[in-house]
Amino acid sequence: MGVQRIRVGELVDLPLRRGKLVCAGGEEIAVWRVDGNVYAISAVCAHQHVATLHEGLRNGTTIACPLHGWTYALENGRALVGSGILRTYPVIVERGIVYVQVDEGV
Ligand code: FES
């Protein structure tokens, strides 16, 4: 199975206080810009399986779900409050454009 790059947009246009929801091949991905880094994590909270994490509350590199507060590390998707591990995706920034890499055919 190959991979494909999904164009998220220009780095400078990514908001700093909230995430951006990107839908790629049926997956909902929350893209967060934190200082000089960009992270991509499944937007679907492990608690009730709804796509909320692009609207979560960010504290450093953690995101708290706005519904009941389950909290995840952006670096690896691990729950710090609640349980589970969300999928994370490689991010590529090239000439100021942000891409997320997803499996082809997803
Ligand atoms: S749905 Fe995210 S914490 Fe409940």
C-alpha cells in the first residue's frame, strides 16, 4: 500500500488557537500548529467516537476534547486523561505548504 499527501494549506494560514479539520479518504484529521511545529492526529475522540479534536482546548502539545475533557498528546496520540491512543500522521511542510501523509486507499 502506498501513501499519498493531502494538502492542508499554507502554514501561515493555519490558526494558532484551534485546529483545522481535514478529511482524507474517509478519515477525519485534526491538524494543529504549535509554535514552529505542525501535528496531525485523528480528530475522532476515543471516548464517544466523534470528531471534536480540531475544536479542542490546546495546552502546549496536548489537546483536550471539548465534550468531556479526554486529553491527548499531539506527538503520539496517547491519552493523558481518559484512555486509548489516537492515530497520528506524518506532516510535511514544503515551501510553506503543509501536507499530511495518509495511506493510499483509506
Ligand atoms: S467525546 Fe471526547 S471526551 Fe467525551
